[in-house]
Amino acid sequence: MKVKMLIAIGGMIAFVSCSGQQSSKSDQTAAGKAALPEMADDEIREFGLVKQVEDAGYPFATLTIEFPERGFEEYFTLNMEEVEGVDPGVVNKWKGRYVEFYYTSSLSYALLDIRQNGVSLIGMNPDELPEGLRKASGTLDCPEEPSGDLPGTVQIMDAHADSYSFEFFITPEIINARGQLVEGYFEERSVNNITKIRPSKK
């Protein structure tokens, strides 16, 4: 399911009248609850209940949003540096509240393990992996330095020059396997990115 996130509006906006005087407090409150702007062509509009807010490493947060009337919930990614008026303090107050939001949705490959000669390069036990994963076998390419706060790009190219690219945190063990044959285990996932969000008045 494609899902998008609401625009969180940060502090009050002060409007100045023609006479140079600031608008009233009630006017500011109404402005703070303004409707979301018009949707872009690739955006989807939704309304749901925030069940959980999880830190995914600043500036990212993962929101679990429930749609009670339809009987399901979905995960959404929020980049607090790209969505206006949002910060960790604001987002954490949304738990248990309804929000209105826009989001975009796309498919991505989620890399869960990299193995060389049958041994996991990230220390994962094979029993921890879910069933039905896809496998990419080939030569590993990655950055020459370990990841910082954000993941780097790992690429696995097979003998037919077909390649798969993944966003993944780069470790020294992965770097040591650059240019060598590995097996990557991954699954396809829907990525739902919030573009605009705000708490509902309901």
C-alpha cells in the first residue's frame, strides 16, 4: 500500500497588517491549523492514527500509522530535514493522535545479509533471516570508508554484468570483501516517504 506523511507545522506564524500591526492570537492559531497545500502528482493523501514513533537515526524517524476503519497499519519514513516544521520534539507528541499527511511510495531492495564463502560479513545467523529471500551472487563493490550516520551504497554485479544496488551501512568487514565474490540476500519492500504532515484537528 502506498502511503504518505503529513506536514507538521512548527511554531506560530505572525502576520503583519497593512498598518504594520501584528495579527491577533486567534488569527495565528487559525493559520497554524491551515489545510495542507495542494498535492503534487506523485503524492498520496491519507488520514490515520499514529501508533508508534521510532528514531531511525536523525534526521529519519519511522512512524507506524493505523487506519482503524480499514483494519490495518503501515510504516512510513519521515525525513525531518525535508519536511517543513518537523523536529523530534514535535514528532514524538503525535503518538496517539490522528494526522493528515501526503506521502510517496516506491519499491526498493532491502539487503539483509552479505555472505562470503557461506559466512555472514555482518555476523548474522542464517536462522535469523526470513524465508523467501532473493539472492544476488557476484562481485562486491562498496565505498572504501565505513559509513557514518547515513548508509552507503553496496553493489553486487554478476557474471552477466547485471547488478543490484543497496543502501547499507558499510563496515570494515564489508570493505575487506571489495572486489571479491559474495552472496547478498534481500527482499523487495514498499518505501513510503512522508512529504507533508500535520496533526488533525479531530
